[in-house]
Amino acid sequence: AQSVTQLGSHVSVSEGALVLLRCNYSSSVPPYLFWYVQYPNQGLQLLLKYTSAATLVKGINGFEAEFKKSETSFHLTKPSAHMSDAAEYFCAASYNFNKFYFGSGTKLNVKP
Amino acid sequence: KAGVTQTPRYLIKTRGQQVTLSCSPISGHRSVSWYQQTPGQGLQFLFEYFSETQRNKGNFPGRFSGRQFSNSRSEMNVSTLELGDSALYLCASSPGGAGAHNEQFFGPGTRLTVL
């Protein structure tokens, strides 16, 4: 069965430090991949998506993700964390039309 | 364009009752998906409607049902509410054409509390 795994339910970084949030998908056929962010009491907002056009995908707010087929991974990074990045991040995969599989989420804490 | 709207934003019900949640997609979007979000289970896919037809379905009991109207607005119904149905219910819309893996645009959710 298709699934998405996010390693680390909580990640804590200092302001200005590198952010690395991990995501792995399970499938021999690469799905379409997405990263979403959720702020408290809000819906999800798209950060970026991979649709096979390029392996390095740039998104909003300085985030980017690299698709690595050999590792079945789609990790999210940001060179320098900002306090406003504190939120919950979800990786998602789409294998068929509009049926999305979400990871369990990673809560990012940014320390001053 | 206006975003995805969900009504009501908050709802309190008691066990055994039924509830209907509403979702208005972004204008022009024909696909509407519903998700249940809980601290323990995370985001779980309920179902997706496209052009008034259920196109995808998750693994939820038959107490959870939905429908989509000709204007793409969608409703989700939960009958015989259980305590475990307390959750944030998120609706997402996308253009949703055949072969599409479009990004989904999420509404703010409806927070359902079952007492």
C-alpha cells in the first residue's frame, strides 16, 4: 500500500539554523509529491510540489525540496530558519487522481 | 479569487446525533476532497467528489457520506456521531481534471466536538 513517512514528529532548530524535514514515500513508481504547512487553527497551505519536471523544487518562504528516486525521498529544507516558520509541516503524495496520502506531520519549533 | 470556505467553523454535537458540514470550493474547481484530522491519526482521506460523482474513497465507515452539487459545492454528513468523530474536518478543492495531480487548496476546517 502506498504511504508517506515523515521522520521526526517534532524538530527544534535555532533561528538562523538549517531546517531539514524528512519525507519518504513508498512506491516503485514515483508519485507526485507535495509539502504543505499548517499554522494553528488554519487549513493547509501549499509550500511546493514535485511533478517530475525538476528534481530540485523551490517553494514559497525560502523552502525547497529535492526529489531523490534512489532514496524514495523528498526532504524539505530551508537554509536559515525564521521564527515565523514555526508550524506543522506535512508531506503528501498523489498516486492517482486527487487521492492524497499525507504523512503524520512534523512540528517545527524555532528557538530564538 | 475567493478561497475555499467551510461552514460552520465550529460545531458541538452529542453522541448519536448527525451533522452536516458544508464546503464551497474555489470558483472553477470541480474536485472537492474531505479529510479528517485528529492528533492521533493525523490527516486521513475521507472521499473526493468530481462533477457530482464520488471518484475516490478512503477507509471510513458508512456513517460518513458526502455529496456534491452541480455548482461544485459539497456537503459531508456524519450520522450516529461517536466521541471518536471529534476532529478537524478539512475540505480541499482543485481543478481536478482527468489525469490531474493538481495541488489541493484547503479551507480553514470545521472543528467538530462530540460530547
